Amino acid sequence: MLYDLKVFQKVYDFFLWVKPTVQRFAKVHKYSLGVQLENEAIELLKQIVKTNFKKEKKEFIQECFVHYEIVKILIRLSKDYKLLSIKQYEFAVRELDEIGKLLGGWYKRFI
């Protein structure tokens, strides 16, 4: 079942953190970088849902990795623009590292 999938729950929790965090971005970045970050995080979550319902998961998990890498870049940009504190950035990196490991483990099951 989808909701038992650890990677789904981890990305879901990450999105719950992203949304209010982006709302505190400076206005100039909230509606550009912030919206892109929210959109990519939700696209990752949606791709996980789609993947879970496919018989051949390998290609779909690879698409999850694309969204995951874009989220990582957007988080780094947010830090470099000083929209995230060091503490927030460290939290995001830890969470993304764990998401990456879960995606990698999921992918290895199908190769």
C-alpha cells in the first residue's frame, strides 16, 4: 500500500516543512525560487505515487531522482541567497540525504 512506503512519508513530511519555510522567503524570491521549490517537492511526491502504481518501476524511480536533484539545487540556491538559515539548510540537507538513500534502496530492488 502506498501510505506504508517510507519514501512517500519522508517526502510528504519534507513538503510539510517546505511550504511554511517558503512563506517566510523575501517577496522577491517567494514567488520565483520559492514557488519552484514547492512545485518540485510536490512533483516528487506525485511521482512517488505514480511509481508505486506501476508494474515496471525502474524508469519511474529514475524520474523521482530528477525531481529530487532539482529540489536539492533549489535548496542550495535558497541557502546561497540567504533565504534559509544555516540550521534550516542543515535540516533540509539531512532530510534530502535520507530521501536519497530511500530512493536508492527502492531503485535497487528493481534492477
